[in-house]
Amino acid sequence: MAGEPKTAGVTASPAASPAPAPSEPESRMESLRKWADVLAKLAGAVAIAGVTWFVAGLESTMSSIDLLAKREEAETRLRASMFTALVDPVLGPRSEGEAPDANRQRLLAELLTLNFHDHIEFKPLLIHVDTLVANDADTSDPDRSRESLRSVARRVIDRQVNALSAAANSMNLQAKVKSITALSKR
């Protein structure tokens, strides 16, 4: 050991030596891993955004359905209260077994027919009240009362025919637009 040069306690460590350069396949694999990692993170973010968008759309649809249900419920309650408000004053208080007079029944039939014709079939009621009015001895002018009933029936018929005509016109216009569109594509 006399011939060896002395180093002052410094020894070469393996960490201090330069690392061997990565080979080309390892470099490519590392690059692919980095891209795969980036794509996986991006796919996760896109998936979260997609699910969020889907849930927001679903919530919107559910709130629309809930709103429509509440609206129909409110409309039904309104119709029920209107029905009660119309029937009670017209029929008035009476003893058991006593039928209201023909004029009150005519008035009730007219009010119900004009206000609820979309929801109830009134032909049997109108025929019944017409017969009562025609045969009632207490009615001062049965022909006038019967004409009033017929006038209400004609008004309801006109409303229904107009609604059907409007729907038919709407459908015809849509059919014409479709046919024009089909011709323009040829």
C-alpha cells in the first residue's frame, strides 16, 4: 500500500457516477406512460362533466314534470271549488227529498255546461232539465227557458267546433310545410 496514492478519505460512491443514458425503448415507454396518464386524467374530467350535465338535464326534466303536476292539481282544486260555488247557491238549502225547482235546475245546468263543458258530458242533464222545464207548471215562460238551454248548448257546440277546426288547421299547415320541405329536398 505504499505504492498506492493516498486519498484523503474520499471514496468514489456509486451514486456520484453518471447514470447510464436510457435506451430508446425505455424512453418511448416512459413517454407513452406520461401520455396515458394525461389521457386518463382528461377522460376522468370529461366523464365527471358529462355526468354533471346529464344529472342537470334530468333534474330540469323532473322539475318540469313536477311543475306540470302541481299546475294540474291546482287547476283541479279550482274546478272543484268552482263547482261547489256554482252548485250550492243555485240549489240552495232544501229539505230532504225535496227537489229544487225547474228554474234553479235550468240555471245550474246552464252554469255547469258553460264552465265545465270540456270535462263533463252534459247532454243527459240538459235533456232532463229541458223536460222538467217543459212540464213544470210553476215556470212562467217554459219556451223562453227551454230556448235559453238550447242557446247554451249551441254556444258549447260552437266552442268545440272552433277548437277542432283550429287543431285541424294547425295540422294542415304542418302537413303543407312538410310537403314543401319534401319537395325542396328533391
